[in-house]
Amino acid sequence: MKKENNGDLTSFLFENLEQYSVFSRVISRKGGFSAIPFDSLNLGGTVGDDPKHLASNKDIVWRTYGIDPGKVFDAWQVHGTSVIYTKEGRTIDQPHQKADILVTDVVGLTLLMRFADCVSTVIYDPKHHAIGIAHAGWQGTVQDVAGTLVKAMSSTFDSEPAALIAGIGPAICIDHYQVGKEVFDQFRDLSVVDSTNSRELTGNEFYLDLKKINSAQLKQAGVQNIENSNICTACDEEHWFSHRRDKGRTGRFGAFIQLRVR
Ligand SMILES: [Zn+2]
């Protein structure tokens, strides 16, 4: 990923998407209005932040990136694999629908999700000019959110997996992501999990590399062009909220993707 300063905000972009008519950024926590522990660009509405600060944060994001707030679609992320194919933005009076995978082929519509350690995946089909975004923590990863995203692109837009271009954003690294045996046991049976993306130490210590596992799931689904950020949300406190590092009291950073006219 490449770092970019956008006025008061700082974001990261996938270099493999740069040549296409698609606009995607993972927005860091810097440059917002929220106070500790949501400092400062928190986009999470259910973390306990002051609603006035949240509104100001959204406003600066819309203005900085030229996003039409009436054409933003976001969801209530519930650690599942439900897919929403949307053709319009979510209006203020419309409650969030539950989903962890969003897809669209409507130009100008922004798909937005929120993160603090979980894996963000964005995907683009240059042939059919369609996009998707997904959210996967360990629960979503066990259920193969990444593979489900690829299938959703194929079934909705007739995408060929090998033609898709994907990016995996900042998420918690293996050293910072120790899990219990009951979680690790659910990963043992997955064919994509091996010693390159998981670690078992004697004395019952278990670790997972969620970015690499999601990347392996994309590959298993047939995607070849994948850019993995390799950025850890827990290591890099300057730029990212981390649920694990901050023991649950933290904000959410945003990742979005939008189709542009080609
Ligand atoms: Zn780390």
C-alpha cells in the first residue's frame, strides 16, 4: 500500500488498483475530531463516541474524498457471510442491514466498512466494472468471507475470479493475534491454513495471521492479483485503531471503494 496525505487526513491506497477507474482508500485515524480513546477519526457509531464528533468526522471524510453522503452504503457488520448487492446509498432514516460483504456495479456509489484489527478486502472486476468490499475477523475468516466475496462477484456480475483485482488492508499481525485453543481448533481443518499463516507454540500458545489466511482464501477462489498491505493495526498506533491493543475501548477506521466513470 501507498501512504497519501489528503489535507488533514491520511490514507493508504492499493497500488494494484491505481490504473483503474475505481477509487479506494483505507483512512487512518489521524485528522478527526474525536477525543481519547476514539482519537481522532473514529467512524464507528456504536463504540460510545460523542455523536457530534462522529458527525464531524464523517463530514470531513465526505469533503476530503469528494464522496456524496447520499450515495454511501454501509452495513451492520456482524461477523457473518451475508452479501448485499446494493444499487443505492443508505438513507439516514434507513436502518443498517446486517452484512459483511457489499457489492455494486453502480458508478459513484461508495461502499464503506469499519475496522479495528479485522481484515478489510476490496475487490474490482475491470471487465464488468463492478466492486466489492468485505469484513472478516476470525469468525468471518473461518466462514470464508473472502471466498464468499469472490463467489458473490461471480454470481452477481458474472466475474471471472482470475480477472479480479483485490486488496487486503491493515489488520492485526500474527505476533499480536494470539487466540485460544477453541478458536485455533476451528482453523486447523481449513485447507488454506498452514505454518505460513498460523503458529502453534508448545505450552498451548496459538497465533493467526488473518491477512495471510484471507489472501490464501482469495487465491483458493481463483483470484491471482492480490495486494496484501502487511500493515498491522496493533503495531502502528499512530495510524490505526486496534480492538486488541486498546482492550476494546477504541474507535473504528474506515475503508471504502467507489466506481468511477471509465
Ligand atoms: Zn502487530
